[in-house]
Amino acid sequence: MSHMLKFDPNSVEAEIGAPAPDRLISGAPEFRTWNFEEAPGGLYAGIWEATPGKWRVAYDEWEYFHILAGHSILTGDGEEPIHLKAGDSMVLRPGFKGTWEVIETTRKDYVIRL
């Protein structure tokens, strides 16, 4: 087993998804997820992409992400909106609740720890 892992979307098939219907606020967003790492202890890493729309989010996990392309607006409940564009990085901690709105199809790489 190698101790290196390259994120190559051509190496795995994307999983297709969407927000749960009870979380959807507007649009008809579709998700594509290329999960490259699923390690013991609840660690995941990969690339995620979403088309325009808006939905509620609630995090029970810790997530680091880096925006690769697009434009999204992340708004924590009771907080000011944060515009996310290519080059932006963020950590969301367990307990974060708010909305994710994709203005322009957004792609990010991520590391999630449960």
C-alpha cells in the first residue's frame, strides 16, 4: 500500500446525489462526489461538486475544504453570509448549521473527520 494518494477524478466513478428533500430551499442541485479515501476511524477525503441551488446544512463532523472552482454562499444561522470562490479554504466544525447556496457550479476538495 502506498503512503501517497493523488486526487484524480478519472480514477473513480462519481457518486451522484442531491440534498434531502426536506432540506432543499430552492433550485434542483445535483451533487457529484469522488471519494478517494475512506480510512478507519471515520476519515474521508475527495472532491465534491454541486450545481446551483440552496439547501440547509447541519454538520456533525469536522470538515476542511478548499474551493477549486465556482461560487457559493455559506451562511451560518444568525451569521453574515460568506462568499466562497476558487482559492478559498475553510474549516467547518461539528455543530455548524446554516445554508449552502451554489450560485455557480462549485467544486471543492475536502477532508472530513467524523
